Amino acid sequence: ASGEVVRRYEDVHQHDVTQVRFHPVNTHMLYAGDSDGLVCVYDVREEDDDEALMSTMNPEDPVQSLSFFGTDGVLMCCTSGTQTLSEWTLDTEDRLYEASALRDEVSAKAGGVPVSYIVDCFGTPGSDELL
């Protein structure tokens, strides 16, 4: 809250960072998505870029939003600028689900109401279900 830079990791992302989220339980873990379609996972207790980068996930589309859900935030949802959604398990960092025709799926569930744009995704608290 002091406005001071605590950490700066400059050597990992090659494109614009579009989304940054701290994990809700493991608050030292920072997830950053970029316009090239990568989600980098950092341990902010580490000062050096190479030491801080724990892993990288590849949704393969420009990252628009990141959110965590499931018991203890073990799942992550990622939406893209190309209107796709992917669901990941953070234990193994495997992609569990991908929807490329998401607008059509949401429109059908909403009784045919046209959906033009997917903004974000949310999970049911304490559940492994997306809303």
C-alpha cells in the first residue's frame, strides 16, 4: 500500500502482460497472463527472475482474464481475447477443459439470448464448478 515497487520481473514475458492475479490461498504465488497466450507463475518471495519463475502454462490464445476456484483455489479459469475459455488444475498444471465456441454455449444456456463477448469466469465457492 506504500506505492513502492516490491518486485519487478522483466525478463520472462516477451509480450504485453494483460492480467495479473495473486493466488487466493498461496498469496506468495503470482499468476501473470500475456497477449502471446502464456500464463507465468511466480513465487514473489524470490527476487531474481529465473528463481521466481516457477512454471508456465500455455492457453494458446491471448489471456484476457484469470480467476481461481475450487477448494483452496486448486483450479484456474482463463478466458481469452478470442473468446475461448480454458480450465486448469494447478496441482499438475494440466488443462482440464477448453471451450472454443463459448459464446454459443452460454447463449444456449441463457435461452437463446445472444452473447457477444465473454468478460470473465467465476467458480462456485468451495466447489469445482464454474458458474
